Amino acid sequence: MEVLLERVINGRVLKAVHGDITEEGTEAIVNAANSLLKHGGGVAGAIVKKGGKVIQEESDRIVSERGPVPVGGAVYTTAGNLKAKYVIHAVGPIWGEGDEERKLRSAVRSALKLADELGLNSIALPAISTGIFGYPKREGVRVIVDEVIRYLEENPSTSLKKIHFTAIDGETAEFFKEEIKSLT
Ligand code: AR6
């Protein structure tokens, strides 16, 4: 885990982190999930592999009780063996399905809202949709960081004090760094 950049914006600490999100010590980590919460590859696969099958079991229960999670929505489970207390499963769009930016913004916002409802102090987000779901990386990162900033501006009483943008691949981590650096 390497912190590439750290900045304080509006009293909130934002960090660009190069590393595995399953190693994060934040209270919640966000998963880049699909609507059925079938955690296959990418971030989702890593979370279930390291966190244990309880995460998939809780996810299955949620979908069987409430139905699929809509694109742009988020739900949470416990985090099994991970350091985090919660996994917030956010469903981003698949590139090509249409209206992708709005849906990606909505997925980010849904995750932050849930974190607030849980009263959490810290959260780590991956570059939702920019892996298996094919959202162009540079653009996806811009949208994710921008939506977090908007959320913080619109919700000054948020419990969130620390937000990590965590990417396992160097290129995406650099994009997060550049985006945070460019914030005014
Ligand atoms: N830590 C941090 N970042 C990671 C990690 C990790 N352990 N693993 C991958 N990334 P993806 P999506 C980066 O594919 O595009 C799954 O099958 C990766 O390099 O995890 O939203 C789900 O079940 C990329 O930049 O998410 C869904 O079906 C970013 O995280 C589908 O994939 C997101 O990549 C979701 O696809």
C-alpha cells in the first residue's frame, strides 16, 4: 500500500492509494459489484476470497429478499475477515449500456450515503466500473472523484472524514492522484 498523494479538502482527508483495497484499514471498503451481487472477478472476487464466504452469503440473502440491486444503487454487508467493518457493494454501469456517467455518479453517491447512514468516519473506493465493466479509466476516475467532492460540498454534516481512492493498478492510481491534485 503506497499513498501517492494526500490532501485536505474542506476538512476532509483525501488520499490516492496504490494497492489492494482488501488491505485497507478504513471502516468500510466499497466493492465494484454487479446487480445480482455475484462476486466473481476484480475487486469483488478479491473481497470474497480474502473476506470469506460470509460476504457472498449475506449478499445472496439481500438479493433473494429485496431483488437485484439497481445500477447506481448500493447495499452493505459485514466484511468477514477483512480489516474493514463493512463492505458497501455499489453497482456501476457496464460501458455501452447508456447513461453511464449518471449511473456511475449515482453508484458513488449511494455508497457515500450508506456510509453516512452507518455513521462511518472513513471509506475506501475503487475505480468502480473501470475494470471488467469497461468504463474508460481516465474518465471514470474523473467522475468518481468529482462526485465525491460534490457529495462532501452538499453534505457538510457528513460523518466521513477520510476518503481513500484505492487502485491496484498503477495507471488508475496515478489517475486518482492527478485528479485529486487538480482539485482547487
Ligand atoms: N484493489 C483495488 N483495485 C482493484 C482490485 C483490488 N483488489 N482489483 C481490481 N481493481 P472491477 P467493475 C481495480 O473489474 O469494472 C466483478 O466480476 C481494477 O483495476 O473490479 O465495476 C463484479 O462481480 C479497476 O480499475 O470492477 C462485477 O460483475 C477497478 O478496480 C464486475 O466485475 C474496478 O474493476 C464489476 O466490474
